[in-house]
Amino acid sequence: MIHPKKQANMQRRNFIKNTALSAIAISATGFVHFDGQRYVGDCATTSDILGPFYRPNSPVRSLLAIKGEKGDPITLLGKVLHDDCSTPYKNAKIELWHCDGNGVYDNESKDFKYRGTTYSDDKGNYSFKTILPVPYDAGGGNFRPAHFHMMITAAGYQPLVTQLYFSGDPWVEKDSSSSSPAAKKRILEVQNLTGGSKKVEYNISMAKKLAIEPASMGLLVGNYIAEEDPNNKMELFRKDKQLWIKGDKTNGMPFGVNFEFVGDNTFTFPGSTVEEYSAVFEIGDYGKITMRETYANDKGEKIVVVYKRVMK
């Protein structure tokens, strides 16, 4: 009799083998390549990993500044556009969150400090009045540059998660995400206004299919071990700006199989739907990564396996 955990592992390997082999023709088409500055064939805003500080259900408000708290006033404004990069998108949902003037995120309070949601108007316009965030120590003396987090949800398009950085910040060139060539157009010029306030402008182009930044993908590579079965392991690596599961003799794919990024920290296999297979990543503090793999076994039963990345 085969142990249930080993049986589940075998089923997973069979699923990967069958799915990958059936998707070869599909995955060979529609490739969007990175030319060193942007994804050619896709005018959309580049995406970024969600990170550990997102909170859903932030209040609908565009005024986030808090009287008496530390921070330079700033207005973030721009347009949300369709994938033609010119037609305004009406009623897109824009969520903004960032740290306070001391580099701290409000992750728990009912006030949702420096977190808010707004919607684009008839001309695609959106704006927030808040403070300029500051760089902070992400652990071990590794500083993240000042940045805004944004999530944009628009019917007909993939949800977009991205980060905006600011020119002149000395930490931009030292951070793997902000120094990525794909982030170049998301490093914004801070404009000084009369009265001491500031503003930054950023237009957002949506996409039906997203390409993940190489720097963000690099956060996910490494060795993973299943929480309930230490013998169930996988290795993720990068090739041709895609994320791959390393293959072996047991799954019939000697090199491996590539993931397809579908947004919101979620991957599937080319030619598959997220209902058939999904790998969802959660990004924790200090480089801790969790991957929740969901697929159906031979009987159509839902299988969920949680993996932890092995810390170096």
C-alpha cells in the first residue's frame, strides 16, 4: 500500500507532467519579451510582488494625510487607461498603502493609517493626498527605498500590483526591485509646489495578461519543502525571464516546467486555468516565502499542499 502522502506527491508529479506536455503548443505563442527597459508588445504598467503589508478592505477615501503626524504632504495623481494606453478607464478601483513618516506600516489598527481606496472618474483620473513615505530597514541593515504600494482592479483586466519609487532616493540603486530595468518608469520625479507641498504623477495602463518583473521573480526562486511531508520538495529557478519548477526523472520532465504569471502573486501552467492548477505565494518578513499549491487529483478531488522556502 502506498502511503497517502507519497500518493499525493505522485499525483502532483503526474499532473505536472500531463499538463506541461499538453501545453507546449500554447506556451510557445504570444510571448512578450523584455528588451532591457520594458516588455515589448505590452504597453502595460509593470507589476511587482504584493509584499507582506497589504490589507484588504481599506476605507474608500483619497485623503490619507493625518493631522499632526510626521511627513511631507504630497499628492499622487494620474490616469487609469485601457490596454491601448490611451482610452480612459472609468471606475477602476485603486488601492494605495505605504508606511508612515517613521517607516512603520499600520498592519492592524481599525484606522487603516495611510491606506485608502478610490475609483477613477469618467476621464480615468485618480488622486490621493497623503505624505511622502520614507526608506526603512527591511531587516539585517537592508533598506528599502521610499515607495507607494498600489493595487488596481478593473473589470476585463488582470489585477495589477505595483510599487512607485522616487528619484533622488539613495536606496533605489541598492534595492533589487527598484533597480530592476523594468522599474525605470516607476521611479517618479517629485515636483515641489507652492506652499511646501509636493506632487507625483503616474498613469496606469492595464493589461489582460501581466508579465512579472525579473527582480520580483528573483524573490521566489529557491528550494521549497512541504509542511506536512519533508520528503516532498521542489526547486524553483529562472530561465528566459520565466519561473520554472526544476524537473527530475520522476515527473517525466528532465529540465522542468515553466509557470505562467496571472497576477496577484499567483501562477499557473501555460494552457491551464487557476481552477485546474495554481501556485500562490505569500511574501513574509525577512525573506520568508510560503507557496500554496492547489490542483485536482486523478479523482477530481482538490489537493492543497503548503510549501515553505528553505532559508539560506
